Amino acid sequence: MAVHNRMDPCTTRQKLRSTGLVGFWSQIASTPLVELISQSQMDVLIFDFEHGLMDLDLLCLPLLHSRGIAPLARLQTPDPTQVPKILDQGFLGIVAPNISSADQLAKLVRATRYKPLGARGVGFSLANCWGQELDRQLLFKPMVIGMIETKI
């Protein structure tokens, strides 16, 4: 089964621009919760790694993909070193908390892109179906959403 067989960042971005998105924010990693949300008409499910109790093994991301729901991950901090592991698990994008500059956000975007456009390395993972969809994955441009949480 292809991990990104229905929902992808381009589809999510287009829908955001045209009609808006309906989503759910979760601070709990729960297989039953993912199964319940997968039955809904949600467009996105954001898992909060900053404040939540998350266990990647309980998130069932392929189920969300197969139902057309885009899983996004709110990072613990705006640290680019967190990005590869999150995206390799099959998240279609990141939500970065506490962004305080354009440069900080640019570094996160760079961490989501494969070389030569970015700094991300390639490894066999759930996101590329353990190498079976590597060519498609190299073109993948995850969503990056920055949260400005302080006065500038």
C-alpha cells in the first residue's frame, strides 16, 4: 500500500486556499482516536509533540493517508534536527512552534527538503514505503507551518 496514496501536501495546500480545512488537534497518541478520526470528514489531524503524550507506534499514519486525512506534527521546539524523524514516519508536514524570525523558519523548510534543495538525507522509511517509492519521495515538499507565539 502506498503511504501517500490519496492526500499529499499539494492537495492539502489547494484545499486550504480554496475552501479551508477542517481538522483535529490531538495531544494524545491513541490508535482508537486515529481510527475514529479516520472515519470522519476531517482534512487534517495535527499531533502535538510539544505538549502531548506521543508514541509514534500508536499513530497509525497509513490509515489516515488511506482515508485522505493529512497527518501533521507540531514539533517540540523549532529545531531542524527533529524534522527528518517526523517526516520519515509519514507525516505530510510540520507545525513549528515559537518561530521568532524568517531565518529560523527557512532553516526548518530546508530541513524538510532533500538535497540539493535542502539538507534532508535519504533513508528507507515508512514515508517512502521502505524504498519502493523513493523517486516520488525525493520530489516531496512537506507543508511547513510556522507559529509566531510572541510579539515581534
